[in-house]
Amino acid sequence: MLSEIVNKITIEITKEKEETLKKRIEDCVKYCLNQVNFEINFEDKYPIYFGGKEVEKGVFVNLEVYNRKQSKEKYIGLKEQIRKVYLEELEIPEERIFIQFDDYED
């Protein structure tokens, strides 16, 4: 079960853009995992470093999953859908979209 999605974005985003991202990511989770109850939050102007250099335009997305019930393929699909959201909405280069899953058991 997905419990939280934390989005850390290097650029500043407006409240309107945050709402758009939130809605699209919620739709991705509903479509891929058939789940509607989870926490989602955003932090913009967040510094990210890759290879020792600050990333100008990028995002780090951390998905916290407890007692994973869905197949690995569904989570891979979710990862690809979230990547697509950031490509389309913020024009973040694909190689600067970092997505991580943290799996937890009871």
C-alpha cells in the first residue's frame, strides 16, 4: 500500500502548478494501483546534486510503500506515469527525474 509521495523540485512552482501536479499524480496512482488514500506533498526550490554538481532543473520523488500488495510491474508503471507528468508539466529532462521507492513491512 502506498502511504506517501514526497516530491522535491529544484525550481519554484506556483500553487496552481502544484495543484495540477497533485491531481495528475493522484490520477496516476488511482490508475496504476487502484488506490486513492495516500499523502502527497511538494517542496520546491529544493537543491539536488548529481555527480557533485547542482541540478538546475530536476525532481526527486520518493514513494513510501508499506506491505506491498501490488505486483512490481504496477509500481514500474506508476514510476513511468509520474515521470511523464514531470516531463509534460515542468519540462524536466528525463535524466533529471529521480524516482525512488522505499518499501516497509509491518
